Amino acid sequence: MTDDRIRVLVVDDSAFMRRVIQNMIEMDPEMCVAGSAKNGLDALKKAKELNPDVITLDVEMPVMDGLTALKKLLQQDNYAVIMVSSHTQKGKSATIKALELGAFDFILKPSNVFSMPSEEMRTELAEKIRLAFRNRRQGRGIEKAVGKTVPLAVGSAETASELQYLIAIGVSTGGPRALSSIMPMFPADLPAAILVVQHMPKGFTRSLASRLNEISYLTVKEAADNDVLRPGIVYIAPGSHHLTIKSDGRKARIALSDQPPLGGFRPSVDVMMRSIADSDLTDIIAVIMTGMGSDGTKGLIELKEKKKPYIIAQDESTSIVFGMPKVAIESGVVNEVAPLKEIPSRIMNYMGVRQ
């Protein structure tokens, strides 16, 4: 009799945390723990021996940390890796880099390691393991960007003086890597502000913005309440708040909201899109990218009815999880479907600013 369960390798320097994660995994009848490792070096050895379907990899470990181990694991084989991140700033920054390098997703360690993991955390881990396993079997992946690439339009190093367009992006699982692939392709003088809702916990969005700012010609920041929308700037919704806008003519500011999550998400893509639909702004480009679920589609439908935006969806072949784009495409609101790396050129062509 064959065992069809998803086999997971658990990597953590803490024996207690290894046991916590193992217990969570083994509560799901569709998966089992194939083995465990106490640091990155041990993980490389165990991965070769056990050939697991999925690896949970602690970010901060002695001997060899999670980031170093991830690079070597992905050179060794196309492993599906879920990072296990601490709440420290160092852990958050390393997690963002891990996602950019090719980790499938991440989970947060319990804030109190001695308390029992919540049912929500067990469900999240199991769901991410299943998605990571499916993604590996389908062989999906994103070509990673290394450093700054040559932008699509050859413009000045200075930002445009006037806000002509608003680009709104909704993304979830696979988002940090996808964003790191396309943001360096935009020129500094882009005549548009970019709003991004990425499903991510509080604190991690600041690290994401910082990392994207390092590799982009645009200025990338975590959005703050009352920020004025300016061309050449990317505003990442904070993990703790919905991102909405208030406008007067073509002048617009960000208004952060701590209203309850919508559909389980805060920030929510639907909330952002609906807010844009109710604003005074025109000339809107909306983009829906990789992610599970359907967040964004209801907001896009409302936006389409009120503003006639140009809507682009990421295609299936380059989406780590073809959930959010698929639902949007099936709703009939999408103008065109494009591979990840072609999304910036489609945006630039629509704006008529590509040179």
C-alpha cells in the first residue's frame, strides 16, 4: 500500500518548535512529517536523503541560517519551501528576501511559543503546505530579478511633475517575488502613482517596501495616513490597515482604515478598488496578480461600472497560485491577460509613454 500523504521536512533550531510544527502537520490526515533538521546544514543533508514534498524552514538559526539554506536548497532541487518567521525585524527582512529568492510562502511563529497554536494557524499551515505541494508538482515558478534591471522607458532620473494615471495592484501568495520581478522595470519618471495591496501581516509590509525600494527606480514606501499621491511613488498598504483614498479633483490622499477584515483580509483588494471607484480620479489601470481566493474581483466589477479602468490579470503560467486572477478573468471585467514580465509593458503601452 502506497502512502500518498504530503511528506514534510521540518527545519528549526528549537526542538520544542520542531515538535509544535510536527504536531500541527500531523493533525491533518493528508500530510505527514518525513523528518526534521536542527539547522540549515542539517536541512541540506536531510533534504537529499528524504526528498520531501515540502520543507518548513526556520529563518533564524545557528550554523547555517534559513536564507543561506534556502539558496542552497533551491540550487539542489526545486523544493517547495515555506519559511517560518519570527516577529523580529531581522526575521521580517530575511523573510521578504526569502520570498523574493523563491520560497513559496511563510507563516509566523506563535507570539508565545509556549501557548498552543491556534486553530487558525494550523489551518493556515496546512493550506500553505497543500498549495506549495501542488505548485511544485505543476512546476510553476517566477524568473527572479537580480538587482535593478533596465527600465522599459528611457526617461530622466527625476519623477514626473504631474499625476496622470493611478495604477492599483492586488496580489497575495507569490506576491513579493512577483513584485520584485516587475517593479524594477518601471522608470523613475512614470507619470503614475502605484497602490499595492499585498496580503501580509503587520510589520512585513514595511520590510517589503524597503526591499522593493532598494531594487527599483521608483520610490517605494509603506503607505501612511494622509500621504499625497504623487507620480513615481509606490504605496504599499500596511499589513494592519485597509488602504483607501480620498480625493478632490485630481488631488488624492491615502486614508488608512482599521475597519474589520473583509473576506478574511486586511488590507483587502476589494476595499481598495471600491475606494478608487468612489473617488474623483480617472485614468485608472488595475492589475490583479498571483494569489489564492477571489479578493479583488468584486471591487474590480464596481470599479469597471463607475470608472471604465483598464484591467490586466496575470496569466496562469506565471502565477504561483492562479486564484485571484482566474476569478477576475471569469467575471468578464479583465481587458487583457498577460505573463508577469509583460505586465509593465502593457501598462506603459496603455499610458502611451513607452519609448
